[in-house]
Amino acid sequence: MPTQEDRIPAFEQTTAKYRPVLQNIAYELTMVKGLTIDQVGITQDLRKSMGNVKERLTGIEERLTGIEDQLETILTFLRPS
């Protein structure tokens, strides 16, 4: 079994050999993290917007129901007896 003094140069050599690969992985992880953070923000904005759309649609449905009721009342008055 190699001594610690023998293992350190081997470790340094291995680290130097794989440094470009590790730097590339670190760069790509940083990019993925940034994209993920942006996507989370976009998703939250969309969720808020969808909530607003649902509220507005509910208001429109209520108004249409009221209009339908008024039209039905008008039609009952216009029908011949």
C-alpha cells in the first residue's frame, strides 16, 4: 500500500488530467442552475396570470348568466299568451 507521500502526487496528477472535464461539468451545472432559476420565475408568473384569467372568466360567466336570465324574462313577456 502506497504511503500518503506517494498518493499525493498521484492524486495531483489525476486531478490535473481531469481538470478540463471537471471545469466543463462545473460550467454546465452553473448554466443549468441559472436556467432552472429563470424557469421557476417564469412558471410563478404564469401561475399568477392564470389565476387572474380564472377570476376574469368567473366574472364573465356570472355576467352571462345574468344576461341569460334577463333575456329569458324578456322572452316570457314577448311570447303570446
